[in-house]
Amino acid sequence: MVKNKIDKTAEEKILLAAKKVFTTHGMAGARMQDIADEAGINKALLHYYFKDKEKLFEVIFMEEAQKFFPKINSIFESALPLFEKIERFCDEYITEMMRHPYLAWFIMNELNRDPEKFLNSSWAKANLPNPIRLVEQMEREIKKGTIRRIQPVHLLMHLLSMTVFPFIAKPMMQKALQMDDAHFKKIMEERRKEIPRFIIESIRK
């Protein structure tokens, strides 16, 4: 009983340390030694709990996915008006990316490294949001003449790409636009309003 409690506490310390290191150094730049140092343990003990940083990241990803994806599903399933759903979706995604900017990089890296393994393991367990209610709502709004005819897949791609891409391209954008972290954060806060405004105006009839 005591051992299980100690194990749980040690794991929690490691996960907190790993999140900090991943946020600071990114997935590629993070080292197991950095995580061990941040957690205040030796590297051998870290490997006892997690054999490599990929396994450690998978645990973090699942933890965050299980908290985040239900929020998106609740937006899709809600009785909110379509335009308000778009606003809420953008706000939730940007909030998540700002809290955990390394998640987008992790997903991209894993999809490039071994897409079949990632999609059949971590991604398959993540209980992804189901946009069917949003699609049905769009069809109703099209029939009512509220929005122009647009394929739902395009709307979902707009929402995802416009919220997530800036975090993936952050180093390039900061270099090209001479932006420091504070400026980038300010721009992303503005995009909470800019993205839904842009999308809504593009589909409003």
C-alpha cells in the first residue's frame, strides 16, 4: 500500500517535470536527463518508470487528450447556435495549445515517424470528438439560408488548421516576423476572436 503510494507520487513528479521540459525544449530537444533533473531523481529511476521519452510523452498525451477531447465533444453535442460553436471551438483549441504547445509537435512527429503505430495505439485510445452533430447542424443552417453551402469537412479543416498551425510553425513565424514569445502570445490571444470572425464571415449568407 505504502509502496503504491510512493510509486504514484514519483510518477506524478516525473509527469510534471516532463511537461515542463517538453514545453521548454520541445519533443526533439527534450532529454531524459533533463526530465530526471527537473524531477529531482536519478536517470536510472526515471527509466524504471518510463523506458524512453516517447513512452513518457504517450502517457502525457493520453492524459491531456482525455481532458481536452470531451470538451470539444461537448461543444459539438451542445444546443448552441452554429456561430457560437465555432467561437467556442477556436477558444478551446487555442487555450489547449497555449497550455501545452508541445502536443501539436508530438502528434506531427509521430504521424511522420510511424503513422500506423500512432493511429492504432495512442490516437485510437483518445476517444476523438465526433462532429456528426455539427455536420447535421450545418445542413440545417444551409437549408434555412443562414450560411452558404460548404462541405463540413472544409469547415473542420479550417478550424483545425487555423488554430493549430501557428503553434507548429511558431519558430519559423517568430524568426520571419521578429516576434518574441510575449508578442506571439499576444497574437494568439487576438486570434481567439480573429479566426471565428474570419470563418463566420466566409460562410454567412
